[in-house]
Amino acid sequence: MQGPYPKKKPLKTVIGTFELFGQEIVELSPSFFKFFGRLPKLVQRSIKLTLPFVALLLMTILPLPVDQQIQYALAIFVCISMLWTFGALPLPVTALLVPVLLTFYGIFHTTEALVPFADPVVYLLMGGLILAEAFRKHGVDRRLAYSIVSKFGGEINKILFSFMLVAAVLSMWISNTATVALLIPVVLGLASKAGEEKGRLSVLFLLGIGIGSAIGGMATVTGSAPNAVASSLLATRLAEDGMTWTFVDWMKIGLPTSMALLVIAWFLLLKVFPVKIKSLDISSVSKELKEMGRLSAGEMKTLGIFLPTVALWIVGANIGEMLGFPASFMSATIVALGAVVILFATRTLDWQDARTISWDIFLIIGAGLALGEGLQVSGAAGWMAEQLISVTHGFHILVIMLIIAGVSVTLSNFMSNTATAAILAPVLIGMSSVLGVDPKLLVLVCGLCVSLSFMTPIGTPPFTLIFSTGIVSRRDIAIGGMRVTIPAILIVVLMVYIFVKFGLV
């Protein structure tokens, strides 16, 4: 099924260059000042590239009333934050600059600066992305989508929920960008049967899969890169107190929060974008599913590897302990890498397939972790935390969590949500130490809320894809995103507070 894709001028997006339905989508840097739009592109880029390094120089030489190591770390923090925000350099290139600056300023030796790039969470996410590629190659994702949609029936509210559920379930394990790219033709094909309501129904369905994919990605560490960054930094901090933080620990809070938000978002979208038509003929979806036939050999091999992998991610530590394996052998990362080896050994994938994966994301995650450790070691994270506490002095922890949620959502709607998590999480860890509260209260709110970046077309790659169809306007995204985001923030804060306070995570 194919929907209408009107020709548009190339869009720019922070996620790199790729094509969707023959339409090129290239780099987009958010312009924060209107006059920038009237300047030549070369001048805009030069300004955005120069300002971060001017800030770096000024913060290095100005006589600030802080320890020298803190001053240097703050200079790096401001420079990298501005580069990630302005997007003058590709995100992976900015990521490579992080260890360069950390070693130049003497905060880390070379080895220490590069160790975070080999953090276990980087390899866990790598395993997840390679498993996702097997889903895509053999059509497991498409079969799942058709199966769920066909079972829910033809009522509009049920179709919307089925699309959002598919998007959420797939995004727990595979790229939310790939999920949305898969579902766009499906939802537009169905919406085209709605006659005069075609346009409004298309908007409803497209926003549904975009929001569903973002919410679903919150459920697991492998669901999105910000989860990986926040989870790794949190695990490092808790290890200092002799505590652990695992794949399952994230799911304990991520999965119920994701499911609650999915139902709320579904209900709100139906209210914000009501349609007159009550049902659609979904026979075309059933036909597509029937034409796929029985599970292919590739699908069976993929599922035969994926399902045990998920099971081991959840209960592997217990099984390993029962069998007397080394404690780390059944860690989520080792399980993921073992699954990858089996995928290639069984020829479910070949290396050519793996080349299509966005390997640059691992540089961004590594840089975020390195920056976070640099801020912690230098004392800069603690210093910034003290400044934040002086502003929020006397506030109840719930109010502080709401402020953090608001800041996280705002930033992630205008810059990379991975970068947002990398910038905020170390500061919040330091803040939790100064406040004397459980770091999970602050870091989890940030880690989950950066996924609520669906109020602008540049908030996340999936919404850039949705906007690029030419069907959903900026106003539609803003209205739908705002109506869902505000209650979603409240739900995230309350869920994290309750789960942490009652010792559920």
C-alpha cells in the first residue's frame, strides 16, 4: 500500500543524510534567531561554528571564582552543548571532539577519555540495533504490524490504538525511526479509504505512530539512545554505593510508564483530532498479511534468536547464578553480543546488512558518557548542581522533578535528545548528591522525559519523517504534541516518584 507523497524541498535534520520515499532529507540546524534566516547559509554556519569555540576560549581565560579543573570542565561543557545545539558540525564529529578536549585540558589521560566509548551499554545498544536489522530484513516487523492491526478490527479508535501499540512494541526493540518509516505507507494506505476525511485521518494516524514510537522507546534500555546514556551514568553512580542498575531495573519503571502514557496519548489524540467517520475497511491489511504466508525461514531464525535473547535480558542473571556461571556472563551486554554472533553464524544476517546500521550513534553515546565522567571527576557537575539548588532552595522534591522534566522536554524538542540526556544527567547526579536524595529520582525523570520530544518537526527523527510527508503541518505537531506532553510529564514524574519511594526500582 502506498500513500501520496507530494514533492517537497529537501528538509534539514540533525540525524544525518538519508532518503525516504525518494525524497532526500539532509542536515537541519535549528535557527534560534529570526534574522539568521535572512543571512546566507555560509554565514549562518560560520557563526554557529565559531560561537562555541569563542565561548570555550572565554571560559578558559576568564578569572572565574572556581577551581581550575572545574573551570576547564565547564568550558568544555558549554562548547560541546553549543555545538550539539547549533548543529554546525555533525553530531558524531562533535562527539569525537569530547575526548580531544578532555585530554587537552588535562582532565583525563587518553585512555581514561576513551574508555566510555567502550562502555557496556554501547555494546548493548549495538546488539539491539543488529537484532533490529534482522527484523527489518526478514519482515518480522511488517508481519507484526499487519497482525495486530487486522486483529483490532475496523473502528477508527481501535485502528489508531493498534497503530500506536505496534509502534510502541516495535520501538522497544528496534529504531523508532525505522518503525515510523515502516508504518507510514500502511497508515496512509488505510487513511486513503476515508473519502473526505482522508486528510484529517492521515494526520491522526501519523501523529499516533510518531507519539507511539517515542513512548514505546521509553520502555527498555535498547529502546532509545538517551535511555542508554541515562542508564549507564546511573549505573556508575549507584555502583559507588554498592548498588546495581540493570536492564531489568529500567524496564520495571520504563514499561509501566510507557503503557500508561500510550493509553493517555491515544485518548487525547482522539479528542484533539476528532473524525466523523467511525470505521474503515481493513481488508487490505488482512490481504497483505495473508499474502505473506507462513513464517519464512528467515523470520523463524530471527524470532528463534530474538525471543531467547529478551528472556535472558530479563532473567539471565538468575539462570547464570543457578548454573554457576561467572556473574557478568549473563549480563545484558554479553547476551546481546552472543545473539549477534548467532545471527551471523546462522546466516540470518550478513555483514552487508550490518553496514546499514547508524554506527555514528555509538560515538554520540560514548561522548555523552565521557563528558559526564569529566564533569563528575572535575567537580563541575557538583558545582552546577549547587547553583541549581540555590535557585530551587526549599522546593519539594516533586517540584524539582517537574522543573527537570520541563527543561528536559524543552531542550529535546530543539536538539538531539541523546545530547540532552548526556548534558543533563551528570549535573542531575551531582544535584542528587548535594540534595541527599536518590539519584534515580532525577536521572530517570530526565532520561524518560527527553523522549517526549514530539512538539516540533525536529524534536526526533520520526517526526521529521512524518513532517516530510507534507500531510502533517507544524501546527498539527505542536497542538497534538503539546496536548499529550503536558499530562505525560505529570505521569512520568509521579511514576518515578512512586516507584523510587516505594523501592520498586
